[in-house]
Amino acid sequence: MSLPTTVSGRTLIAADGTAVQVPDPDHLIHLQFRRFAGCPVCNLHLRSIVTRLPEITAAGIHEVVVFHSSAPELRKYTDELPFPAIPDPTRDLYREFGVESAPKALLDPRTWPAILRGVTHDALATLRNKQPAPPTSPEGGRLGLPADFLIAPTGQVLAAKHGTHADDQWSVDELLTVATASQFTP
């Protein structure tokens, strides 16, 4: 499969109905592909993004996260995110960007600490009525792999990472390093 080196202009519709331009004419886009709505590992990662969002924004990066869940399912878990969450239950974007699903998503031992932390956090948050419980049978399954793309205002894909297991994505530090290397000035 040939992965895109340039992303053609498009409007994505977030779970809350917001229109999102990709590419963004004024910012870098960090297009994240996560797994399913309510995924404890994904939630753990997204909390790290939210915590450091001022740094990310200062670097000229606009966050956009894609899930292989429907909009109604996604809204249950992402309404509090300060960036758009894009539903892609048919996985059209996943196919276009070469983002895969595989048993190794959960079987790789490097994922197990994040699974434990994520499940523990989500269980406690659920018990405190701060969030719904993760789905027991998620739309699209559990075996998705994460991916990250940094897209320039021109549509050029400046950098990409395809995860090899469920917790294999850019950290915030890695994202900021990749953005700095792109020499984009906000």
C-alpha cells in the first residue's frame, strides 16, 4: 500500500458536528489515529496530550484525533476533549493512511503496563461517575494500531509513525521534536 506523502484538502466532521479543515492553512496538523471510543490505552495517551496542549499549540500544532467508532459512541467518551474527535466507523481514513489492526496491538508485552494503568484509571473514574465504563464489545474491535501524522499547511506529510502495538505512538516530547525539525513557524 502506498502511503500519502501529500494530503488533499478535505473537511472532516467531528463527533460534535464541528467542521475541521485538513490540512489547516495556518497550522501544522497532528492527525492521530487511535483505536475505539473509550479505549483505556487511548484515554491515557490523550490525557498526556491535554495536559501539555498549551505547549503543543504554541508550537503551531492543531490536534485532530480519529477513532474507528461512530459519532454517537465517540461523544460518550470525548465531549470533554479540547480538540476535535473524528468518527471513522467505516475506516476510510484508516485505509487511506495505512493504519492497520492486528492481534499484536494487545499481545505485545510493551503494551501491558499502559493497559494496566489505563484500565485502572478508567475503572476508578467510572466508579466515581466521572466517565462511562469502557465498552465491553467496542465498535470495530479492540485490535487497532495507533498512528501519528504531522501535516503541513501545504498538505505535505512531514512525518509519520505507524504503531506496532496499542501504546506505540508519539509522546508529546517526540511530537514537539518532529514539529521543530519541520522548521514550521506559527
